Amino acid sequence: MSTVPKATPKVFTIVGNSGSGKTTLVEKLIRELSSRGLRVATIKYANHKVVLDTPGKDSYRNKEAGAVMSMLVTSSQMQLVSDLAEEREPGQLAERFMGGADLVLAEGFSLSPGAKIEVVRRECGKPPRCTLEDGLIAVVTDMEEVFPKLPHFALDDIDGIVEFILQRAA
């Protein structure tokens, strides 16, 4: 019996300062990409501690007992809690866990390698987090002066951003 390896989906990381609109942009991109028939997965980076499972419940107890992975499956959803010793980059996570997706949108991960689209808004009053050397490929902004050599998209140009992503993913 031979198994066909799953293709690793293309990963695009949406970065920006807190309050810049990253999550709103990701939500809009998911809706548009999904409406075009793509299976979109997301990976979100959190700087703060998050409780991934409810203490006392079965999957939590399994992890506490030493399981390296615990999966909770319902009739319509699934949640995986896994130890991550080394694999913390969006590309590594997509390869390991998201082979069933056509495209992965990661949010945050500004220090990780890979293609990045940064949301920069004048009202935030902060400079961009990334540079070309960090993998920045485009800017979603209301500021013409930021990275003038890169493709610029207006904050509401979801179709333009989606077309850009699809061209880069091909």
C-alpha cells in the first residue's frame, strides 16, 4: 500500500502592529478565498498564554498524562492540542498539520521566515514591523510613502489582495 504525500499549502503571513486591522483583514480574506472554492486554514500567533483545553476534561487529562498530541472530535469540529518542541514557524506548522488546506493565512509571526503582507495604518502611528529582508512582499496601507517599491493595496481592496495572493500561490 503506497501513500501519496500531502502537498504543503502555500503560507502567507499577515503582520502589523496591534490595532492595525490584521484580524479584520484575515477574516475578509478567508471569506473571499472560501467563496472562490479554496480551503483556507489559519494559524494565529498569541504573545500571551492561552488555555487551549479545559482543565479536568478528557483531552486535557490525556495531555497531562503525557500524550504528545490530543485531538477532540465532535460531529462537526476538531481541535488538536500538540506539544511543539521545534516546529513554531508557519511553514513548518502548515506542513505538519494543514495538508488538507489549499492556502494558509498566518497572523502575527513577524519574526518568522516566509512571505509577509503587512497592514500599516496612519492612525496607528507606528512604523512597519517588517522589512524586505524579513520577507515582506506587499503592504496594505493608507500611506503611500511606506515601502514605495512594493505592491500597495488599500485597506478595503480585498479583491486586489486575493488576486495578488492567488498569483503568488500559483
